[in-house]
Amino acid sequence: MPNSILVLGSSNVDLILKVPRFNQPGETIRADHLTTVYGGKGANQAIAAKRLGAEVALITRLGDDHYGQSYRRYLTKKGLNPKSIFLDKKVPTGIAFIELDTKGENRIVVAPGSNSYLSIDDLRKYPPLFRKIKVFVTQLEIPFETVTMGLKMAKKYGALTLLNPSPSRPLSNETLSLTDFLIPNELEAQSLTGLKMRTKQDLPKMATTLLKMGVKNVVITLGSKGLFFKNPYEEIWMEAFKVKVVDTTAAGDAFMGGLACGLSEGKPIWEALMFGNAAGALATTKLGAQPSLPSRKELIRFLKRY
Ligand code: RIB
């Protein structure tokens, strides 16, 4: 069976500290709880799409250490081909330090480790993976030239390309013109366009600026305020589902997995957005990145309820 989605991106081990509040510079506070889970935007998005029923391959790089070896075993057990999950002998596995407050808001610091060494050569080893895909998904926790090469290869093989510009950084015109769907959150959209979002009415202007920069479709995700979609032919405003938020970590990754899954199944854009919107909402109702990603059954049940 061909892989319909290929994800290129990071894998981190997430150390989650539940804190009563975020501390001040120079202040020491006590965490209520420490949990270790698998994360990283690339692996999260791959697992998100996989749980929703897509055929998925992941190209990523872990350290050849305790964390990396056990993460690779876990990803393989989840059905991802280990051939494109590289182990790096020279650098440690990426680690994300996540502080989570009582409202479910987080602050994240990432030590990228092996993710910084995911190279263009790693991609060249796996052209067969690119040949079979319908949708290609990537983000910015790996070297920028690798992201751009991934987009180039995916376009060469006729795939639909999705770029989640997170964490934020300037993007080249070449990269933007290789992107079919750009999916920033509102902060990333502001930093890419240089425009400020004061009210919802600023969103169409921001999206138009991004379209002029070369992308074909823009989805600006707004957390609890929903999302805004724009391409040259249509605009869609979608509200967020109202849920009880426990932890917002990986909500954006769940959205990406849902959107990619919907598009790979040939769903119309609004339905693929709805799929992503529901996956994102469900991901906020549980603790942790990958443990919070919903299955297809959970998502369908949730959508029926609404
Ligand atoms: O998007 C959430 C992810 O960001 C976490 O899993 C963490 O690893 C960071 O990469």
C-alpha cells in the first residue's frame, strides 16, 4: 500500500513540568509533577495523521542514546518505517522542556540536538518515499535547507505540500512558492508579514500578503478563536470547538495531522479544515503531545456530537 502522507521533521523527548504559575527571571519555584512523553513537531504531526487512519512515513533524526533508541522502537511499533528514522552517533536526541500552568498554557524551550543534523543527504537516501505520496508535511524545527529540499522533492513528484512555519523564522520566496498550504498561527503570521493583528478583520490582509509572497493557500490558526482560511477564490472562517482545556501542547500538530489526512483523502477544503479543527480541539483535552492525539474513532464520534 503506498504511503499517502510523508512527514519531514523533528522528534523530541518532551519533559513536561506542571507548574502552579510561570516563574520570574531569577526565581525558583517547585513543579507539581514531571512527565516524560514523546514529542517534536514532525513526529507529532506524523502520529496525528497515522492515528486518523492515514498511511504515513516520517523522515527524522534521533540521537543514538537511550532516548533516541527507545523513541525509534516506539515509532516503529506505531507502524512507521524505521529506515527513515535515523540514529545519530555524534549528537543527543532533541529535548523539549515544557512548562505547563494550571490554565493549560505552556512555555517551551527546545534543545534540538540531532534534529539540527537532519540533512539534504538524508532526503536523497529516500527518493522512493517521495514517489508514492499525495501529501507532504513539514515544519521548521530542522535545518531550513532540508525543509526547502523536501518541498522541492515533494513538488517534483506531484505531492500537495503543507508547511507549518513553526518555530517562526523568515522564509525565502523560493520556499514559499513551493508551498501549497502555509499554516501559521497568528504570531507566526504576524512575524512573516510584518503586520499586526489587532482585530479579526486584519486576518484577510495578512493572508493576502502571504498569498502575494507565493503560497497557494493560507490557514491562520487562532487557538480558542478558531481559524481563517484564504486562497485566491474563497475565504473560510471556522470557530473553535468548545472543550475543557488541559494542555494546549501539540494542538497545532494535531490540526496539521487532521488537515493532511483530510486532504490526502480528497476531502473538500472546508471538510479537511474541520477534521484538523476537531483533532486540534481534542488534543487540548489531554496532557502531553503524542498521548493527546485522537484516533479516527474518537474524532468521528466528536464531530457527530457537534
Ligand atoms: O508542537 C509541540 C511540540 O513542540 C512539542 O512536542 C515539543 O517537542 C516542541 O517541539
